[in-house]
Amino acid sequence: MLQPILKRLFNYDTLGRDEACRVLMDIAGEKYNKSEVVAFMTVYLMRNVTVEELSGFRDALLEMCLRVDMSDFNTIDMCGTGGDGKNTFNISTLASLVVAGAGVKVVKHGNYGVSSSCGSSNVMEYMGYRFTGDRDTLNRQIDQAGICFLHAPLFNPAMKSIAPIRKELGVKTFFNMLGPMVNPSFPQNQLVGVFSLELARMYNYIYQQTTKNYAILHSLDGYDEVSLTSPFKAIFRSGERLMTAADLNMKTLRQEDIFGGNTIPEAAAIFTTVLDGNGTDAQNNVVLANASMAIHCVHAEKEMDICLEMARESLMSGKAKLALKRLIEA
């Protein structure tokens, strides 16, 4: 029974790392009923998760995942936590294709939207990509297209029982915080967008304990990516920077400039327009800003303006669109 732990948590106690790991593995193993699981998830809507708890939850998911060996490639994952409630178009997915078109290998970890109308898996599926867990196929995709897509449920089947509960709740939970940390290919590089400064600092602390090369992004008005609608914090292993759109020679945007629509077809239409090179300046720039951060994460020796130019060339020359075409064909 989960009740003894729930009573502790309701009394403002916290879990240690090993305990958090064990509880999540038991939840995935369906040892508790749905009401107990909902109550457990609700605790972290009422108070912040601790570093120890988040680390334990991550340990559990990595322990249970079906691993994918991509060690032949120097890869990056570009994944946001979601949960910012902003309903933007699929910026990180488009940026991933731009980065792949620029010659950087991308292993994109994604899922269906929980707190937005269209997650990365929704749009990829709509565009004709077929999810696969076959290792040979995934390696062929990243070799030929420069990118492959790991649909989270295929690689963490133990979490199958949690997905319907998350969908029913329809709000961000600690699982949003975990998504970027549990890519089953264990990429050497990670660009992650988070929905709060506090979570950015927690990620920084956790990633400092690893050998991973990383960049953590948070826009101060709440976006889990570089939105260009406000100043944003970029945290690297070497330190952190507070940046603005002007630092990238771009204009500050309005929130409505990067709205993603209310349905999957609407989001997919924006996705296609941008990929075809016909996006608005605002849409293009927000994609390029995030893509350039990813390129800089992998190639720290390159100045940001060089990374931005690489991203721009990838999008406007059609290389990003070609990456998607090759990905689907492969």
C-alpha cells in the first residue's frame, strides 16, 4: 500500500533518492491502485519536487527503459519539459530538423502532448513518420537523415499504466520534468527547455553530477524554450547567461506570434509552412534561436553568430526539410 508514504508526504516529509526510485518502480509495476497514484502525483502539484526525489524518479525510469545504443554517433537530444501552458507551435521538433540539416546528429525523444494540443509525437505522426523501436532502423535513420525519433512509450513500456492518468489530469506533473532526462539512447549532449527557473537550477545541479554536455533554457515569462518574447536564461556547464532577442540580432516577439493553434492539423500546417521556408520572420527566428543554441551546445568552440548562420542556412536551403523526408523514407 502507498498510504503510509502518502501520509508522510501530506505531512510535508520528502523522499530520499533510493526511496523515490523504488516508489516509482512500484507505481510502474501497478502495485498501487489508481486513486493512490493520482494522490501521489497530486502531492507534487501542491509542493515542489526535491532534487533527491527528481533524481530518484529519473533513476527509476532509466532503470526500466529499453536502451538504444547510439554510441557510434555524437548525438544531441532537444527536448522541453512541456507544461508551460503556452501552446506554441512545435518549435523544438522543427529546431531538431534544422540542427540535423546543419550536420549535427539528433536523437529526439518525444511523446504525445499532455498539457498542449500537439506534442512532438503528434506532429511527427501526422507528418507520416511511423514510430519504431527497431534498433537497426533507428541507426539507419540517424545515419541517412541525421536524426531519429524515439517515441517515449515504446522505450518505457513500464509507464504504460501512467499515461492515461496523466492525460486525464491534463496538467503538468513531475513526469514533465523527467522527459528530457530519460532519453533511452543516453545522448552525449542535451538541450533542454524547462518551465521554471527553479527547475532549471535543479537540472543544472543534477547534470553537473554527470559527464553530459548540456544547455538548459528558460524564458523568464514562462516558456520552456527560447521564445524571444522575453529575456531568457541559458545555463551551460561552464556557467549561465541572461540573454535577450537583441543578443541574437533578432526582434522581441509577442506571444501570439508563436501560437501553435488549437488542433493537431493547425499545428501541422504551421510546421509544414515553416519547414517549407515560408514561415513568418517570428516563426523562423524562434526556431533558429533554439537550433543555434543546440549547435552551440555540441560545438562550444563556434561563436553563437556562426551557429545561428548554420541554422539559418539549414532551414532556408531546404536541408531541414530534406532531413524529414529522409527520416520518413528511412
